[in-house]
Amino acid sequence: MSSRSALEASMRASLDTRKRVGVPRMDADILYSNHAGDLFSNDYLSIGQLPHIRQQFLDTLSRTPNLLGSTGSRAICGSTADHIELEDYLMKQFDVEKAMIFNGGYICNLTFFGYTPQAGDVVLYDEYVHASIHDGLRISRAKDHTISFAHNSLSDFELKLKQILRDYPSISGGLSTLFIVIESVYSMEGDFSPMEEIITLVEKYVPSRSAHIVVDEAHSIGLYGPGGKGLIREWGLEKRVHSAILPLTKGVNFTGCVLTTTPTIYQYLSNYGRSWLFTTSLPHVDLAGIKFCLEVIQTPEADQLRKDVATLSHFFVKTFLEATYDIPKEVLSILHHESKDLHGRGLVSPVFPIYTPQPIPLQHYLNKLGYNARGLAYPGVPKGTERIRVVIHGRNTEAQIRHFVKSLRAWGLSQVSLTTTARSSAMVEGLGSLHKL
């Protein structure tokens, strides 16, 4: 092409602006090494690193009659016997009224939140819920009636709840629905939702026929609960939650997403959920993989990996705090360390937001050392909470963690040195100016 098109010129200007203001750019065709150890992926249990699991999966596929193809969207001819059989299996596994399979967590949230709320309904959500939930709400009939509450704040939640009931009498009258939307574990903060306390407040103030509690378990399925079935079941809340979203791409380490909900919502989304209706259904190989991986996370080996994740997470915290005791928190620290596991009831989350005002330089430093790190800055995270996101895995080792923390310490000390040098130079310049006076 001899000259850049107007479209490309506009896009290039936007990309250049990101670079100029320090917003991270993600170029999908650049591969970063992780030969120093996986401390960043969502494969919490390290299932992808277990060679015997690979062979077991191949053996399972060799016995599976249908593998290739998905035959169309679920609305046309993509609801095969295998799809329906898997949903029946999931209903029994999670002991729910209905289970619905989606191609991924994003498409599930887009569909559920885009089409389930009806005219006159209201949505109250934690301010840190996933972007896919926001995208779904933007196309919903309740898009002008969505209200956020301060992250994990029970006082703000109760305040907003009471205000909604005053402003929308149809909810108290049982004529419309209040959706309450939370995540069990938040992906960027690595902290726990006070789920039971939130549910109790809903049950206290909202008529049962007017409440619909939705929990996204993306970062708890695989890690918590009997057989890794999530935090809702760890805490025995499954009969008090109306719908749950269970993406299988993190702890389960596969593709797809399960929505557990009511038969009526299942039928409604089957008829009105455009993002589900017009998406080609999962191929048979993925159906086999979903069932296989769900069975893997219920094995004694997975139980041990969950224990290892917890043990290594505690080890990371201890090692990091010891190694950075003399580095100012405004240079390098675990973000919100004091409250990160506040609502965990003794559980620990393996997600650690490491705060630094210089996330991109830290990313480049770690990339050179063989870590697949990513700097996160505004607008991906709120201003003043810039970070890299560290994840501890079941197959990490104490040696890997020590080496990583040592690298973080070296970088932190270099930043302290740079800051000290800059301050000294400023003082010298100031003294020079006084001398001239």
C-alpha cells in the first residue's frame, strides 16, 4: 500500500497516544518467555504442566466417538445429544436446576447480563466486577438502572440497597427484580467477596420474589470447595445464590463456561440471548475436554495441588515482606496487603497485585529475566493502583519464588536509588539558586 488509509492513521494515532501517556500496549504477536517459572498465568493448579494428564486426555479422546465439528449454532443444529448430555452432567455435578454451556466466560456474561434483566429491573454490582459484565449491562434493558457499590464495602452496599428500594417501589412490591452482582474472588485484587454478608443483607431487605443474586466464580472454581467446585460451595451458599457463572479457563484450565440458573432463564436465553443464539456451539472435542478437566480437578492429586497453592501463597507473602522491608511501600508493595484476605475465612488467594508506580519498566525488567510479566496501569486498573499481577501455582517451587522475589528486590532498590539521586540533584540545584541570591 503506497499510503496509509484514514482508518489506519486514526488507529495509529490512538496507539501512539497510549505509548505517550504510559498506558500499556498489548501486541498479541509478541511472545514473552516464562522460562524462569510461571508466576503470571491463570492455570492455578498447573494442570497444563502435568504430562500424565496430557496422556490421560489423549486416551479419553481416542475413546470419544465424536470429536471434530460443532455442526452450527445452538439455535440451528448445534444442540447435539453430546451438548445436552454435558449440560445434564453439569446439573448433577453442581446439584442445580439447570446448567447452560457457553463458549467462554465473556460470552456467558455478555449473554446473561445483556438479556436476563427486564424492563423495570435494577442491577446493583460491585465496582470491580469484570469488564464482560459491564459490556453485557450496556446492552440490557436495565442499562439506565445500574448502580455500583464501593468494592467489598458492606456499609456502602447496604446504603445503596436501601436507596434502590426507596427509589424503585416496584421491587418491594414484587413487580420487578433487583439483580445483585458480585465475584467470589476478584481477578485483579485477588481478594474475597463478603458473599454471605451480602446475601444476608439482600434476604433482610428485598422480597424473595424480587431478588436475583449472581456470582461470578471465575477465580475460585478449581481452587476452593469440595472437588474444586468453587467458593459458593466451600461456604455452603449454593441454595442462596440464584445464578452462578463458572468460567472453565482458569483453575479448570480449559475452555468454555457453565451458567447454573433456573429452567426459565435457561429457556429465555435460549430464545432471546443473541450472543448465544448466533455463536457456533462448542465442538465435540471441547465437550469431552470440559468433562475430562472437571473430573481432573476432583481427584486426590488436585486436592494436593490446592493445598500446595495455599502453602506456596503463604510462602510468597512471607518471602516478599522479608525481602522488601527496607523498600518504601510507595515504590514496591503488595497492594492492600492488610485487607487482601480479609473475607477469606482463613483461605488465601494466590493472586497478588504488586503495586509500583512504574509497572511498564518493571514489566520490561522482568521480561528480560525470562518472566511473562505484564504491567497494568490506568484504565485497566484505577489510578494510583498500578501493578503487576503475580499468581502462585500448584507446581511452583520455593526456589522459583525466592529467585523471583530477589529480582523484585533488586528492581525496587534500583528505583529507590534513582529517587534518592534525583532528590539530591534537586537539592544541589536549590542550593545553587540560593547562593546566587
